[in-house]
Amino acid sequence: MTRRQMSAYATHWMTGLLVSVVLVAAVTSVVKLLEPIIPPLNLLTLYMPVVVPVALVWGTRMAVATTLLCVATYFYLFVSPEYTLEIDDWRSTVALGVFLVTSVVVAAVAVGELAARMRRATIESASLAEEQSALRRVATLVAQSVPPSMVFDAVTREVGLLCKADLARMERYEADDTATGIATWSRAPGRCLAVGTRFRLDGVGVACGIRQSGAPVRVDSYASAAGAIAQEARTLGIRSSVGCPIVVAGRLWGAIAASTKGDVRFPVDTESQIARFTELVATAVENAEARAELMASRARIAAASDQTRRSIERDLHDGVQQRLVSLALQLRTAQATLPPALEGLDGELDSVAAGLVDAIDELREMARGIHPAVLAEGGLTPALKALARRSRIPVDLHVHIGRLPEQIEVNAYYVVSEALTNVAKHAHASTVDVTVKIAGEVLHVAVRDDGIGGVDFTGGTGLLGLKDRVEALEGRIHIESLRGAGTALYAELPLSDTGRITSS
């Protein structure tokens, strides 16, 4: 024990001794006042309240010292002969002995009860802290909008650990009266509950009970229970389970359960512990569904926009453009039949014919800007080459791909097209580098210039439109653009194994 600890211990002991003396003195004063009307021996019990608080605060040793002080004081002041420590009455001796033993026992019991309560409080506090930590970990995942599967796995693990279970499982209810295991956890390695498989909701089981009642369910024994779920539980050695419903937007979405292989049942507050996690699961599911709906909405808008562009391009090509070409041919035919006497009119017709050709070229260029036919006919590579040729800024093009799904090609094309348009209008650049390649299951598009920089997504609706396009495909897009250091736009569009046509 260090000197500081010894000093603190001595201070604590002296404080307890001082308090004991004060309390004994106070009770002695009361006994002295009551002595004329009540026999002193009957007043001995008034010293008992002095011992209990001293025992609770300073422990059994100080309580014993206080008890001895009480006995000595009573001996000296109230037992005949007074003001001595001699006793000539055997009844007083017995009473003081009983008081001494009773006080020590009461002090010991009080200290033991206090210690037990403190242990329980410590355990409960540690359990609460553990639960709060687990909830914070899961809440952090939900706030980060990680994939729902990560939240499901984390919640199942935290529930299993917190409930001191042997196994834990999360299930999602399907429309055909079945449930699918979507996450599982086991304390010991080895065979675990099935994940990714469906099972019918019949017989005895937590998932069945929750489906029927919509409330927490306990299964105390699977020993003689019927049904596939109970059979699986017996195979895994599960004795009992407890579970809670997962409610998303007012509908019963799924259930999560903890199971034990031992004979000890789960505590009565287990359902409330699990329920606090189900709320986080519901939030994660709602966030994922909202995000999926947003992505689907964006994709529908982009697809509708692309379809409209294709329709306009087709109408211009097959309608107005062909009509203008026909008129130009008719004009040239009429011009060839003019008599020599109308040379002045021939010059005017030349001017009109040249204007028609210019209008056809402008219309063709406009149609290509709306939706280039070469994109649908030849794919992304020839479309980007045509785009590079028409750019007012020299383009260094690096394309290392084959044909891709139409939706990917269209979105990649418009990323490059919008980026080149912004460079030509605002960047004051001398060159642009465009790189398109596939890495793994992702199409990477990069457009870099050596212009003035300072670009971000708040600069106009064009870049925001690109952001919506890319994110509608669950892709990513970002810009690196320091002032005076040029601009680099990077887009990543995910590809699926079944969606890709060819790649090189």
C-alpha cells in the first residue's frame, strides 16, 4: 500500500470513528432524557440505529467498534453501579451480551446486503453499458447507409452476444407464407442455422408464432414440437428460443430470435433488449427501400429521357431531314431546267440550295447531339470517336472496351459529352484526355483537362444531371478541380455478369 493510500485509509477510518462518537453521544443524550420515565435497560435498543449506518458506510469492523463503544457507554452511565465498568445485575449482563451479538449480526447482514446490491448494480450497469455500446455500433452502420445485409449480420451478432445465446437468427417473411433466413450467428464454430433458404411457417417456432401474433414469442422446449423448424432446432441441439417481430412501415417484415442449448431460460427482459435492435433493423430496411425507390425513379426518368431523345432524333432524321434533302434535290432539278435567259434567277437558286444544305448539316449535327445514331448502331467506341472529332478542343481518346448494355453506353456517352461541352465553354483548356476502360465489374470513365479548374456540381444543371444519371445506375461520380490546376471528372458505372455483351 502506498503512502497516499495509507493516508486515505487513515482519514476514512478516523472519519468513521468521529461519526460513531457523535452518534453515540446523541443517542446517549436521548436515553438520559428518557431514563426517569423508562427503565434504562429498555432504552438499550436505541443504540441499534447507530450501528447500521456506520456498517453500511464504513464496514463491519467500524460497526463492531461502534457496538463496543455503545456497550461501554451504557455500562458506564446506566448500569448499576453507575460511572464504573462493574456489573452487579446478571440481567444487565445478558441484555448487553444480546445487544452486542445482535448489533454485530445486523451490521454483518447490512454490509452483506449492501455488497450484494452493489454487485447487482455493477452487473446491471455493465450490462446496460454493453447494450448501449452494441446499439451505438448498429446505429452507426444504419447512419452510414451501408448495405442492409451488413446491418442484418451486425444486429444478429449483437443480439446473440447480448442475450448470451448460443445461436441467433434473422428471418424475412415472404408473400407465400414462408420465411427466408437472411442472417445468422453462432457462438461456437460448426453447423449453424440455414441462411438464404426458405422454410414453411408450420409447427412450433419463433417465426411461426410471431407471424401469427405479431408479438414477441418464447418457445421453452422443442422436445416434442412438430414442424420443420422444431426438427431443425432439435438437430442443432437448441433447447429454447425467444424472438421479437421486425415491423417496417406498419407491416410485419420479419423476426429475429436468440436460442440457447442449455437448460437455463432467457431472463424476463430479453424481449425488450431484442426489441431495441429491431427498431434499428426497421430503419435500415426503410432507408434501403427508399434508396432503391429513388434509384428506380432516377433510372426511369433517365430511360424516359433517353427514349425521348431517340424518338426526336429518329423523327428529325426520317422526317424533317429527309424532307429538306428531297427539297434540295427538287431545287437542283428545277435549276437544271432553267433557260439561259434566266441566269439571274439561277444565281438566286444556287444561294437557296446552299442554304438548304447548310440547314441540313445543322439539323444533322443537332440530331447527333440529341442522340447520335452511331451510338445505337456501332456502340460507345465509335460514338466517342465521333464526339472527339467534333470537339473544339483537341481530345486524346483512350477507349478499351467492346459493346456494353445500351443503358451503360448511353450514360457513359453523355458523361463524356457533357464534360467536353463544359471544357469547351468554360475551361479555357488546350487539351482534353478521355479514358474509358473496364476494371473488374465496373466501367471507369475519366475526363481530364488542363484548364482553369474550379468546377463543382453546384456550377450548373448539366453536372447535376450527370450525377443523377450515374447514381441511378448505383454508380459513383466525383470531380477533382483545384483552381489553376485543371479539372478531372471520374465516373464509375457497375456492370453485371449477365448484362455485359462483350469486353476487350
